[in-house]
Amino acid sequence: MAKLSYQDLLSACLPGGAAVLTSVTELAPAGGPHTAVAPAKFVDGKNSVFAYETRYIDGEPLRAVMIDSKQSQLNRVEQPLSIAVEAGHAVLGRIPRVRVSYDGESYTDWELPHRAFDGHIRAGTVDGKPVTEHPVYRAARDASARNARALLEMSPVSLVFGAWDSSRRSHQGRYRSALVGEIIGVLADQSEFAKTSPRRGGARVDPVAMSVQLPGTRMEGLLAAQEDQLSTKMAKDLREDIAKAKSKPVSASPLGLGGIPPSLSALGAVACRRIIRTHVLSFSALRQLRFGADGEGDAACRALLAALAVNGLARSDAELNLRANCDLVEDGPAEVFLDQRYGNKAELEPLTISQADDLLEFAIVEAVAKAGIRWEGQIFDVVGNPVVLAGAVAEENP
């Protein structure tokens, strides 16, 4: 098998090139096949549920559960890129980015959900003036698929992982994610029972006392002492409980005091016969973008974005960190295929981080030479609006 080359990326970014690059990896529970895994949770009304679907696998429709969604997989691609940049990675450090800072904490378009068009960025200021009035930011917002150069030089992750300037009155920038991915689990149990979300027992043991019951006045004192660290909703609910109790004792369990008896209230885990991770990089999507250069220069810019996606993919594949009770390992090497049109595919070696770094470094050089783009690690710095920070609360999920 051959390694993915820069020429592969460049050829795929020219008209008539490959449609996609696909990477499929068989995964397994780290504890062994008998170990159940905790899938992603989704909100349905007031309840948390698992997402079950029917997938066509090995020639038959089978029940599957979503272990990690497209949005979550993209975040897992962005995170290791961001960590590498913060660690001073020489190549990745050349990627332009947007950074918004709040009182000592900063967040980039790698982390914010709407990337370059995120509300935290739009609410901020640069040199004391609204971000939306800054010429660099306005140019990026006014960019389009016909000429996305301004966005390429300010927030290229928006072009790779997708962004939508949804709150803008007109001329909304819409860029689909060129890279998509997911992890699914094929249920071991394919019966009707498999359609229900399993429950798992949980409890909390307090070595001091399994139950702490306090008179309303003392509970009020405990609440007042730490209210500035509690969510608004929790403080409100506690005050209502105190008022309803009148002279009766009030449970201090909302403040983490006392134990919780074992119950089957929490979502559990599922047994899977197979776990499959899939990523697809769409060259067809990248070919819709132009950058104000000639054909050769535009193709070099698309190949640069493709190399960025491949780099993030190689790094995320090495970091199988999903959530508690969902530790996974690779059950074999990733199967990587490059579409060659008309039903043909070329099988490639699994992607490695060092290989991906070399591809990205070469792609930057080529895009600079052929399209004159500016990728010098420039950061568009935004001061976060303190009003937003003041209104931040941590409410509990259902």
C-alpha cells in the first residue's frame, strides 16, 4: 500500500478529482468484549436517551447505537490540533486563528461551536470597537465560496469543519464541514428489547451521615454561604424547598451532603458486537471553494485545507478519549481509501501524525508560493464582552 501524498491531495482538489478520502477503524471495548460501553446521551423532552438507528452492515439491516456523533467527532479532531498549537508545534503554529479572551481565559475558533461566526466573538471588541466593525472581520464575514480567501487567512478551521453565520441579516456565510465522522456500535442484542435504553444502578456514600436534615434557618445559612458559587436554578429550587418545608427539616443532599440510596435512575451502557469509527473527507466539498487565485493557486489552497483535515484526523485517531465507561481501543489498523472515480478505490496506509505534519508543512509552502496566501500564525484577538461572562451560569442537564 502507498502512503497518502501531497500529489494525491492536490489531484483530488482539481476538477474531476477524487470525491472522498475514507477512513474506517474497527474499535473494541478496552475491558474486553464482555464490557458494555456508554453511548452518547441526547435530550428527548425532559429525559436523556440513547440514539438508536438501523444501519446496513455486512449485507443486512442491524440495530445500532450512536456512540459519538458528527459534531462530537469534529470536536475531537479540533482538540488535539489546539493542544499541539498551545504546545508550540512549529507547523500547526502557522495556522491563522481567532481568539476571544475573558478575564484571563481565552478560547479560539478551534473550540467555539460556531467557529469564526461564534456569538462570543461577535459580541466582543477589538481596540475598543465592536468586532463586527473591524475590516479584517468584516472581510471574513463577507467572504463566500466564490472567494473565501479572507476566511482562509483568518479562520481556516471554519472552512474545514464548517461554519454558519446564522444570525446575520443577509449574506450569511454557510460552509459545510468537509470532514465528517461518527462512531457507532452494532448492538449485541438485536431483539425488541434492544430498542429501550438500559438503566444502571448508582449511589453515593457519605461517611459522615447517609442523610443530613437541617432546619430551614440553618439550611438558609448554608445556602447563603456558597450561593455565589451555585447555579441560579439550584439556589432558586433550594429556597423554594425551604419555604415549602416551613418548620420541617430540609434535606441538604442538593449541596452534596448525605448519601444517595442505590437506584436505577441513570442511563446505563450497552453491549456491542462491533464498534465502527468512520471519517469521510469530501474533496467535492472543497472543490466548491475558490480563493481569488488562478486554477493552480485555488487547487493549492484546497489541498492546504485537505492537509489540515488529514492532520486533525491523524491526531484524533490517536486519542480515543470519549467519556467515562466508554474506553475503547483499536481492534485493527484503520482502512483508508482514496476514491478513484467510477467505482474504483486506492487503499492507502493508515495515517500517522508525522506523515500528516509533513503533508501540512509542504501544503503551506505550496499555497504560499502558488496563491500568495498568508499563513504566519496570525491571531485575530478579540476582547470578550464582560456582560456575557456576568450572565454565565452552569445549569444541570436533564
